[in-house]
Amino acid sequence: MSKKILFLTFFMTILITITFAEGMQETQLIAEPEYNMSDPCIACHVAVTPGILTGYGKSKHIESNVSCQACHTAHEDDPTGFNHNGFEITVIPSPKYCEQCHSDEVAQYNNSKHAWAAFMGQ
């Protein structure tokens, strides 16, 4: 009986090792995003705070070559706008920013319960 347990333990260890190794190979095959290094935001953030680009690197925006400024340049009347290294930006654009490219989606959002919290506040 102990030989069977030893064999099963050995067999399961081999299976787990092979599965883990295959998973690691798949992880290594994921391509790094190709950032537009002529974008001043990317040129700085890729060196200083690369984690900030993680979401952008996985988004449709990077695939469509949408720059950081397209979404994050602060509108004149935006109270969240501030100067960041010579650029007037907002960290978290409101749906008003998205509306110029995504009008249908913003209209749907505005009619959803998710928008209520923004209108009501805390």
C-alpha cells in the first residue's frame, strides 16, 4: 500500500510541475505593450512610475493610438484640473470627457444606477 501512495505522490508532483511550467511558458508569451514614446506622458511615466501605465497598456486606447492628453487634458471649467509638469490635467476624467468619443456609452451610463451615486454624492 505504501508503494501505491509513494507512486501517486510522485505522479501528482510531476503533473503539478508540468502544469506549472506550461503556465509559466504561456505567461512569458504575453507581449509587452508597444508604447508611443513620443507621447511626453508615456516617456516620463514609463521611467518614473511604470505601474500607472498598466491599465493603459491593456486597453483599446493603446491599440487605437489614443494619447494620454486626449482623455486627461483638463477642461477649463474642471475643478479637478491642475498643472502637472507643464500640462493642465485631470487624474480621473469624468464621463463628460469620454462623451466626445463615446456618446452612446455615456448616455447609457447617465441613465443607469451607477450614475446616481455621482449625482447624489456621499
